Amino acid sequence: MITAIEDAARNEVVDLVLAAQTGDRAAFGQLFERFERHVLTIALRRLGDYAEAQELCQDVFIQAMTKIDQLRQPEAFAGWLRQITTRMAINRMVRRAPDRSTEPEALDAFCVENETPLETAIAGERQTHVREGLDRLGNLDRETLMAFYVDGRSLLEMSDDFDAPVGTIKRRLHVARKRLAREVEEFVA
């Protein structure tokens, strides 16, 4: 059962469509405001990408504005707009290139320059400071850090090499990192 409010809303849409068909842009603007969310929802459901759905929504209303004079039954505006949206979404899906997942390593191979000269200089300077800081550490601290970070040994391997429990190796790593940080902090500042 159609209520009086629904009937009035339909009549208002029909009046706006008739006005838009005569070239009234303000009337078409009101139609846009009423149906934009509806069109955007259909486009988003079809395309699955919000930015692309927004773009399609604009294209749909441009198409509707240019073809509104071809609409013979103004009361069918909502269905007509839905049909345009669906058709244009399908066309866009068919025509767009397939998404390709690319690993970062593959992208790096195509990059002309991975680092700027400044980044290279800073990285080199940082390495020098870390090496100098390691040289100022005691033998046990230096050997612990080198085994873990440079040689890539696990805590279990280091436990065997240093003949110490894993908990002791963890503590040594923690203390050695703190000492190294103090050694290089003057260069960071």
C-alpha cells in the first residue's frame, strides 16, 4: 500500500525529471542529491573499490544528464538510473586491466634508483659509527652482538658457542645493545 508521503515523493521526482528534461539544471541537481547514494551503493557493490565507485557515480550522472530527454516515463527514473549504473559498472569491470599482485623484490628490480646519494652517504656514515662503537666495546659484548646480528646465529647456537644458558645470552644481548647505543649516541645527536 502506497502512503501519501511516498506518493508525494514520487510526484516530486516526476516533476524534477520533467523539469530536467526541459533543461533545468537545478532540477537535475536535486535528482543527483536524491539518488547519489543509491547509485554509489550499486557501483560499490559491483566494483568493490570505493574510489572507482565514486568515479563511476559521476560518470553515471553525466550519462543520465545527457540522455534524460530519452526517458519516456519520468516515474521510471530510479529504475532507469539503476540500469545505467549496472551497465556502466559491468562495462568498467570488463574493460579494466586485471589486478596484478607484485612482490616488492620484483618492483625493486625495475626501480632506476633505490637510494638517493644522501641516503647512501648517511647509511655509510651510520655503519662507520656502529663499527667504531663496536670496537670500543669489550670483547664479550662485541662478540655477542656480532654473533647475533652479523653472523645471524640463533640464541640456542650462541648458548652452545658461549657455553652459557639462553637466558644469559639474552641478558648479554640486552646489555651489549645498551652499551653500543651509548657509544654511538654522540654521533646520533
